[in-house]
Amino acid sequence: MTETHPVTATVNGREETFEVEGLESLMDVLRDKLHLSGTKEGCREGECGACTVLLDGKPVNSCGYIARAAEGREIETIEGLNDALSMRIKTAIVEAGGIQCGYCTPGIVVMLSGLLRRHAAPDERLIRQALSGNICRCTGYAQIVDAVLGVVQGKAAAE
Ligand code: FES
Ligand code: FES
């Protein structure tokens, strides 16, 4: 029988305790044990960004993050990003036509939520740099970047 270890972390604002095996990835725990399937499985090699989550507010590829290391930390997945800023990002991407197949979208929204929390007004270069690890095979990124710039302008106008 495989040995497991209990890990306790805050997931989307709730304390969760889950059993993890040796080098099991955070992505697998989120998807298979906590049923948070909005975190997508893509390359499993840290190359595509589909599995991006926020860990203590910073974006990480959860496929490459050992779940045991999440002990005591705060994890946010796409399912938990319902704050006003994240909702504005989601709506803007939809309205700009920045979703086609949608497979990359959760990871991109998580990445952008993390970016806009850290930077009040990122410019296009910074937005594209933040998205450089999130592969979208459908959109060409222009609509997504335009959507984020619109959110940034809306924020500035409201302040
Ligand atoms: S599945 Fe994690 S980076 Fe691709
Ligand atoms: S919308 Fe299809 S991969 Fe991005």
C-alpha cells in the first residue's frame, strides 16, 4: 500500500486536510481529491500554464508543485476567484472574444488575477510577459490582452 501524508492548507478560503502520496502534484490533488477540475491538466511539464493556481497570492504551475509543500499555505483556484476584480477579468475576456475552446482560460484568468492584484496598472508589455507561460493555441492573445487593458482602464477611471 502507498504511504500517504496528511496536508492541511486553505483552499479557496476553506481549511482542507487531504492525504497526499510522496511526490504527488498539487494539480492532481486539486483535480482528483478536491474535485476542483477547473484547474486544467495540460502538458504536466510546467510549459503550458493550464494548471495555474495562486499560492499565497502568487501564480504557480500546480503540475510541478509537490502537494506536500502546500502545508499551511493558501491556495486559490479558478473556482475560488469570485472577487470583483477577477469577475471583471472574466467578463472582459468573454466580451472581447478571448475564449475559443476555453481550455487555457482558467489558467489565464488565474494568472491575470494574480497580476492585477500585484500591479494596479500593468501595461501591455507586462501583461504579455505575465502570459508568456500560458499557452493559448486558439486566440492569438490579442483579445485577451485588450480585455485586460480595458479592465485596467476601467479601474483607473473608477479611482
Ligand atoms: S499542465 Fe502544468 S504547466 Fe502544463
Ligand atoms: S482558447 Fe483554446 S487554447 Fe486558448
